[in-house]
Amino acid sequence: MPGLHSPKPQRYSPSDEPRITRTRDALEAGLWELLRDHELAEISVAALCRQAGVHRTTFYGHHRNIFDFAGSVYAGVVDRLGTVELDQRGTGRTIAEIGDLYVESIRQIVQHTKAEQRVYRALFHTETFLGILADQLNVRILLALHVWRAHNVPPPALDLDATAAFLGGAYASWFEQWVVSDDDDVEARLATLRYLLPCWWPRDGFPEA
């Protein structure tokens, strides 16, 4: 998986059980290696486990198939790219600065998903990945909504949980449409969000259409 956008194995907290962490890291590293020369659909669980030095029984104890595992890995990559280093109140930042940070995180996801287009196309053809991705985005959006609320941006009566769930699904579908298309203009894609976000959401950082 060449290029600047190659994902890195996910890091875990020190409280995680070391053996599980080592196994997960080995499987992730094995997946990245196999994807250098193979399409996702060509990779079997047996091949991945041989590459990672992990027993198949261990793999099936946590995942149903190769697509299930790859989906969790790639959704984790999107989640990490979508992480913005702010506390829950966006302390010390202006609305414009916060907006720039969020737009940059979306830009990184857009760049990454296009760079890894062949894998994401395969994942979006499964029955589960869209929902997995929506759940990950839901969490990130809810955190953003709490930051905006601390800056008095959303209407006071807005239900943040319901809004995050709605926008998480919308964002996931927006990324899916981007991945399955042949378009590669990242800035033009970002500019479409100026018209798709709720009217109260700050437009700072988004390119002009």
C-alpha cells in the first residue's frame, strides 16, 4: 500500500491486554503487506494468518471474515484521521480556528479514502461497512457538536445525539459516493459540504465552490 496515505497500525492504551494487542497489530501489519500486491477480495483468512503468524482460530474468535476485519481496521483509520485535538469546549480557540481544524481533518479523510480507493470500494460493497463507518463518524460529530455548543453555535433546543446520528449517516454516504466516483478533486469535494451542512454550522475553512 504505497504513498503518503498508507495507514499505520492502530495504537492501544496500556490497559489493553498485551497478547490481544500484539495479535491485532500483527494482523493489521499483515493486512497492509498483503494489500501491496493483492485486492482485498483475493486475500483469504488463511493467507492473512500465515502472514501475521496468527492461528485462524484466534482470528475467528473476533472476526467473521476478511471483510469484517478490514472494515474494522479501515474505519479505525478514518476515526483517527477525524480526531481533532481539542477539549470538549474548544478552549483557547476561536470559531474560525476550530472550523479550520475540522475541515483539515475531513480533508485528510477525503485524501486517504481516495488514495485507498480500491479497498474502500470493496468495503462499501459489503453489508456492514457503511454502518460501521457511520457509527465512528457519529462519535466524532457528537464531540464536535459539544465544542460548538460551548461556543453558542447550534440552536439551544437542538438534540445533539439525534443530530450526530443523522450527520454520521450522511457523512458516511457522502464518503461512499466520493469513493465510488472517478472524481479526484479533493477541494471541490470539500466545497460541496458548504451547502450540505446545517445552516448554523460554521463554514470557516471550507473551500468555495
